[in-house]
Amino acid sequence: AWVLPYGILIILLGITYAKFLWRLPRQIFYLFMVAALLFITGAVIMESISAMHHEKYGVNNLGYYIIYTMEELLEMSGSITFCYALLYYLNIKSEKVLLRF
């Protein structure tokens, strides 16, 4: 039920940030797009497949565990790729980065 409203929100966000994204260096732009594709595939597509499988077969079966694992794997891969892209961009733009904890 949440897929359609969030799908529309994702499209609107993409349109809103298009100008910003186009101004990024090409390699960073491509990394952002890969990260978004991975995350959205996990969050929207695999979530939808998971919900359909859950309704038909329940949750205590190997098929559901595989779908659920793929969903989480795609979402985490997207997040990691996005973090990598941000750190790579920071490395390109900065000579030195100092972190204090």
C-alpha cells in the first residue's frame, strides 16, 4: 500500500535534485545513480515481491527468507555505495580531512 505514494515521492525527489546531480563529476553522478538503483530496487521491488509471497505462503519458509535477505542486501548495498560515493567526492575536493571524536 505504501509503494505507490513513496514511488511518486521518489520521482519528485529525483526531479527536484536533477540539476544538482547533473553538476556532479560524472563518476560521482554514476555512483549516486547506482546507489539509488540498488536501494530503490530493494526497498520497492523486493518489498513488493516479499509482500506477495508473504500473503500466499506466509513467512516461515525458505522462499520468504531468500526474498527478505535479497531485499536487505540490496538496500545495504545501496547505502554502502552512496557512502563510498560521498567519501570519494570528499577525497576529490579536499586535500586533507580531519575527523575528531
